[in-house]
Amino acid sequence: QVQLVESGGGLVQPGGSLRLSCAASGSIFSAFVMGWDRQAPGRERELVARIGSGGTTTYGDSVKGRFTISRDNAKNAVSLQMNSLSAEDTAVYYCYLRLFGDPATYWGQGTQVTVSS
């Protein structure tokens, strides 16, 4: 059983910053990919950022240059530093994890990020 717990969401003003964190626990031998997706009301879930075990990163076009993903392999944790936030970043952010040799994707419960003045 793999569990992911997210933290760090909340309300922030436009132009502000937030840092999301996600810690994985359970039967984790080797995390292949960790990342974040988001879903805004009425919109499809979209890639925010992901990071491979070797540190290779991929970002969604809308967050490039503003968001930075990082991971701590020893702690099976991933973080997302979000800068220059705008109302368009308002969404529920979901952490996920994929393991080597496991076809499943494990998801956190989601954390709300609201950008508003």
C-alpha cells in the first residue's frame, strides 16, 4: 500500500508564491517518477511538473519559468515551488508517484490552491 500526503496549499494573492510538499509512505522500494497534476473547475486535469529518479524534469507549458519541482529520494518526497502565481493557477493540485516495475499510479488526495486578491 502506497500513501501520499500533500501539504502547503491555500490562498495567495496574485504575484505571490506557495510551496507544495508531498510525502510518500508505504511499500516503496524505488520511486520512478514523482509529480504534480492540477485540475481547475470545468477543465481537464493537466500536467504541472514531474521529475524522474535521476532528476530529469518536465513542466507544463503554462508553468515553465515560474514553478520548480524538486525531490528527496531518501524521503520519497517531492516539492513544488510556485512563483508569480495568477488566478489561472487556481486549481486542486494532486501529487502522484509511479514505481519501478509497477504499472499503477498512486495519487494524493489533492490540495487546493486559490490565487485571488
